[in-house]
Amino acid sequence: MNMMMTIMEMLCDNFHRKETEYMTERIQTLSDLLAKSIQPVNITAKETQKINPAEIISDIGDVVIADYPYLAMDYSSWRDNLRRIYYELGNKLSYEPNIFDCDDFALIFASTVAYSAYKSGWDNQPAIGIAWSIKHAFLLFVCNNGDIYLYEPQVGVTIGRLGDDLNEMYRVRKVWFLS
């Protein structure tokens, strides 16, 4: 069983205990284990631009912005950075229905992008957000030319552009940009 599943099982086992002190200590221990199991990658970009995603993503009613500004990169830098993160996470994550599914993949992946940017010396987070459709969670990222792409963190591929005629699974209804 991989490290990620062990951490998730430990969280579930301890979730039902009422002792706040104990839970605080366990969450810190599990967070430390998770941080040690996922290594940041060096985030690089040929070009960046400071943006407010809410001003660019105007056709989706529910866009949550936790920080401002975010850094948009050129498409080739996004592609290269996401590929490296996917290979770093690839053998550490495994899909488990109802406990570690699409929204968990998206959260871990987006958090790893943010953590990697921080460890790479960036002053702002890259413009990547967790997107939801009616039945699925995935990622979207903003390029410095204003293009917005959808990214599937479970398989490491770019699905298409926001607004493309995609199947229902990738019709964005809500986006959350992490803090």
C-alpha cells in the first residue's frame, strides 16, 4: 500500500475521535508525512504575467479567488511544469472511489503546484484552479495570453480550452483558486 493511502486511512480512522488535542497532533503528523512523501519540482517559466483570474473567467458564475495576484505562464511552461509534477505524483496516488477520487486528485495536484512554486522562489502562486462540472473535478490553468486550458490530473493531459465544445464531464460550473 502506498504512502498516500496509508495517510488517508489514518485520517479516516482518527476522524471520529473527539479529543481535539489528539486530533490536532495527528493532523500535524499526517501533514508532515504527506509533505515528506511529495517532493516539489522546480517551477520555471519563460514568461509570466500577474493576473486576477476572476477578470479573465467572466462566463462562469462561481469563481472563488483566495489570493491576488496570480501568475499566468506561457503555455509551453505550463505544459512542462505540469508534466514534471504529474511524474512526481504519478506513482504516489491511486484512485479509490468515495475516499480518494477526482476532487482529491485535483486538490493534491493544485497544492503541489503551489508548494513547488513557493519552493522555487516565486512571489505569487501560479494561476491554476480546481474546476468542477456537474459530475467531475479537474484543473484549469490560465496562460499569459489569456487562454484558459482544462487539465486532467488523474492522467496528466490537457483536455482542451475553456469554452471548447467538450463533453458534460468538462463543462465548468465552479472554479476555486487556492490561497
